[in-house]
Amino acid sequence: MLLAALLLLSAACGSRLPESAFERRPTAPATGGGEPLRIGIIAGATSPVGGGALTGPRDGAQAYFAALNARGGIDGRRVEVLTCDDGGSGVGNNQCVHDLVDDKRVLALVATTALDYAGAARVSRAGVPDIGGQPLGTAYDTYPHLYGIYGSSAPRTGGEPGWNGVLTGGTEVYRWFRNVHGARTAAVVAYNQAASAAYARLVRRGLEAEGYRVVSEQVDFALPNYRAVAADLREQGVDVVFDALDTHGNAQLCEAMDAVGVHVTAKVTNVQNWNQAVPADFKDAPRCRNALWVTGASRNHDETAHPAVAEFRDAMKGRALSQWALEGWAAAMWFTDAARSCAKTGLTRRCVERFVNRPQPYTARGLLLPVVFERLPEPPKTRHTCLSVARWRDGEGWVTEGGDMYRNCATVPQLEYRP
């Protein structure tokens, strides 16, 4: 089995085509019928974390390109979307990169959602722009030609992530709950597992930097006792709960909180859980369910009065609505805007990247907080950061809180950490 795995990895290396191979694509007439533009999407549809956990960005991007093709494509050229399921593994990811970059010769990758982006270095060496990917690891703060959906200020030279292995994280979320809701005591709940515990430590540092009293709770991953955690949250008088748990763990924690009578201002979850599955996932925890809050860097997908959100939702009919799907839609829009900017000079990878690397921030028609790519020589100490905030309410869905996200801003510390 080991030999077979090594052979598979060896075969996945393949040959890398030079950038010049993509510089002379024929230009299609405006009336259509030109050579399709091949775009690749990598998503772990069969990953260990669950079938639908990593497919939201893919679904949103596919919906965008389908709507775009119905309107005539890009300058008369249809976008051909090629998807690849990497199974959530590094081996599978390398194989997807080999298939899409070397064999299918895609112009770009869009809305990548890789649990283990093992092929990131190969994408970068091939000079393939990867636009609007979800930064589940450190690849988008490490390699050139990779552009995560939230931007980056790191040098991205292909060596260590960030600044010689150092990344930064802001405290805007903790400040918002402190200033707006008067929260003073926060709990951080994590598994006794390395990645969960490391993330929890970063959250604790951010909370302490914003003046909170922090209660740390650890759950045994194999034999979790959520009742004991919930009972301690009640005894400690916790105002707000943050966690480093998966959706299943969040639901169990919420059930335990309801069972022992924990009342909190907010049970804060992450953007991956910002979806329409809340009534099903938290069906046995009505009180906690209606205390769920999310924060992020994109406009609430339930904000139906916004024209760009309305367009997204209309195109997504029949597909699951989620914040990740909206961000995948925005990633596809980003690539499209970049490709259209090349009408006069010719559509090449270099031209697409010139648009993405321009100093003007990108907002995807108001769906994203301003995204920019810098290459700062040192980690920033502070940053003026804005925030999108929503709360779940039965019968209403995700309700936007805190006003418009472009005005919901603060200058906050940037804490250094090593991933």
C-alpha cells in the first residue's frame, strides 16, 4: 500500500507547462462560439469531515458561471467549469492539481476549498492564478499566484507562511461583543486535540487583549462530557461563548447548555456554520439556537434587500444556501471581472493577476469586505478592520446585526502566532 501511494504521488508530479503555453489563446468574436475558457474548482466533496462540509464555495461558483454562460459568457466565450474532488487528502489534492493544471490546462483555479492543499506549491510553480480560495491552511499566506478570498498582507514568497513562519490575527470580533453587548466574561471551548487546542489558545489571547475574563473549557474528543462544560459555564457567569469545535460538537454543547439552563448573550460560531441547516443541526437546543451569532468578512447571505445578494439567491435556487456558497459566487465574479479587464490586451494568466494584484480593494459588488493583496515586509501591529455580523432567529433566519458591514469597523491589535 505504501509503494502504491508513493507511485501515485510520483505520477501526480507530471510535467509543468510554461506560462508561455497560455499566452496565445485565440480571441473569440463577441457573438460567441469561441474557444471555451477552462476553469478548475477543487473541493473535498467526499472529505472525512462530511460530504457537504467543503462544497459550498464550489456550488456558489458553479451557480455564478452557469448564470454567466446564460448571458453569453466572457466576451462571447463560454466558461467551462471542471471540478475535482480531492477527498480531503493531500494525495487526492495533488492528483486534482495534476489533472486540472497539467492535463486539462485550466486558465485558473477558482474557489478552491482544500482540507489539505498539498498541491499548492505545484499550482504556484505553474503560475496558475488560484482566485478566491478558502484559507483552511497556510497556503494562501505562503505562495505567490494564490489569492485567498479574504486577502493577505504576507510576502508570499513560497517559503515559510506569513513572515518567516509568523501569522497575525485581529481582535475585532472580541471588541465588537465587548463594546456592543457589554460582554466581559468569555468561555473558549475546545477539544483535547492539537489543532483545536491551538486555535483556542489564539482566541484566548485575543479575548485577554480586549480585557475579558476568560474561562477555558476542554472537551475529551473521544468521550465528551458537554454537561460538565455547560454546568461550569453557568457557574462562571459566562456572557459569550467561543469554540474550536465542529458542527456536531457545537450542537451537542448547545443541547447541554439548554439542558442545564445556561443563558448567554451570544454563542459565537464560525463562517462554515453560517448556513440554512441551523434548524436541523440545533433542533434540540431552541434557546441556544436563538443565541447563535456569526462573524465574517462577507455580506450576510440572508440580506435579501441587497441586489448582489438577491442575484446570488436567485441563481442558487435548488442549491443549499450558505455563506461559503456566497463567497464561492464572489470568487467566480472576481475571476470574471479580472478576465474582462483583459479585453484589450488579450486574456492571459498574467493579465488576470494584474487585476487581482491592483492596489484598489475588491468587493464583488458589495458582497465582500474590501480585499487587497499587499506584501508588507513586517507583520502589522494594528489594522483598521471591518466586520460582518449576523444572529440566528427562528422564523427569520440569519439577521444582520451591527449595521452595514462597511461601517462596522475598528482599529485593533494584530496578534502574532505560529500556525
